[in-house]
Amino acid sequence: MIPVSAMEPRLIPLEADQLFDFACHPRVLCFNACCHDLNHFLYPYDVLRLCRHLRMPSGDFMERYARIHPGPETGLPVATLRLDPVRNMACPFVGSAGCGVYPDRPAACRLYPLARAVRRCGQTGRRTEHFALLHEAHCMGHGCGQRRSAAAWVQDQGLTPYHCMNDPFVDVLAVKRRAHPAPLSLAEDQLVRQALYDPDRFRTRVLARPAGDPLTASATECERLAADDEALLVFAYRWVAALLQGATRAERP
Ligand code: SF4
Ligand code: SF4
């Protein structure tokens, strides 16, 4: 087990089977403290789950609850939660009873106090995951006597489908770095935003099968994409990767 006593924020590397001591529940004195004043990254799959939970069209959700900006390092558009300045920069979904979207809360909320990085081997294509334990002074959940491993935490927090849907997004970021290091044009930026963060409009586009798109779904694929949100997101990752790689081909002499 990792002893945790320092008051300064710190990240402690953690093996997947290594035990850590943590518990979070409504009786902790810091309840909801971590849902304020945060830089909350939203994966495309987080957006999908939240839209489904709130029964909101994705365009409306993004306008009301999220911001999109160029991501660090790659410049690929990334989404963050829009915080409420009137409520001490609160997450829009937090209330006195806790998280208002708990069954579909984003991956970062599920993972906390862990951090997870995924690396893909360039030669074998195999992904490996690495964990760390984040210890911040405001969080009083450490050292409560409830020990479990990072792997068990992932299981308990329902993170497996999130990791399945989010890890391919990390691959798209790698494609951006490798195949399209230049900033996106305005047109490319709009297309990527729609594919990743506005699945309702992206679905309409894909099913119309417009000429000139980087990737066109077959008639059989269209039937599936019309009804399956997760399949549409996997297609969106491929579509964006093709867009980024196509731009590189077009730039070649
Ligand atoms: S989505 Fe829920 S758990 Fe995550 S920051 Fe907002 S209120 Fe907190
Ligand atoms: S700050 Fe830590 S213990 Fe407190 S509610 Fe958030 S995760 Fe739970």
C-alpha cells in the first residue's frame, strides 16, 4: 500500500495491482469540493453519455455546458465543461445532494483520485496503461482504511466502457501529431468539432454520404450507424484520422 501523508498536491506512480487507501461518500467533510474550480476535460464519449442522460441534442448540450478550444500540443479541438461563475465555478451538474448526472458522469470524475496514461507501442500497436495516485490537500478521502487496487477502482467506477471508447481518441491525437502537425484550417476544425462533439449532426452528415468526405460508410454500415451511438463514435475517430491523413497526402509534392 502507498502511504499518503503529504499536504502538497502530488502524483504517486501506482501499479495496477498496488493497493491505495481511499474512500469518497456524502459524509466526507469535503463532499463536492472536487466539483468546483476544475479544468474538466470531456472526451467525446463523455459528451455522448451526458447527452443521453440529459436527453439533449448534442448541439444544445455543447452550447449550454461545454467549451471547445485547441488542445495542448496537438491543436486538435478538445472540450471542457463550462463552469458556473455564480456558484464558485461549480460544475453545472453538482448540487447539494452531489452529482446530478452520476450514472453517466465523465471518465475523469470516475477515475479521481487516480490518473491514467495510455501509451501505444509503435511496433506492436499494443496499448499499455500507467496509473498514478493524485493527492490534493482539499481531498479528505485518503487514508480512510478502504484499500483497493487501481484495477479494482476501474472496475468499481464503471470505467471499462469509458476506456474502450476513450483510448482510440488518444490514437487520433497521435495521428494529428504525426500526420498533420500544422494547425487545422478553419474548415478542418469545424469538421473535426462536429465529428467528435456533435454526434447528432455528424450522423446526419454520414448518412447523407456526401461526395468528398474523407470516409464514406457503406449502406450496411449506415444502417448500424443510424441506430448505434458507440458505433458512430468509433466511425468518427476513423473519419477524423482519415481527414488528418488525407491533408498530409494533399500537401505532398
Ligand atoms: S459531473 Fe458530477 S462528479 Fe463530475 S464534476 Fe460534475 S458534479 Fe462532480
Ligand atoms: S474532494 Fe475527494 S473525498 Fe471529497 S468529495 Fe471529492 S473525491 Fe470525494
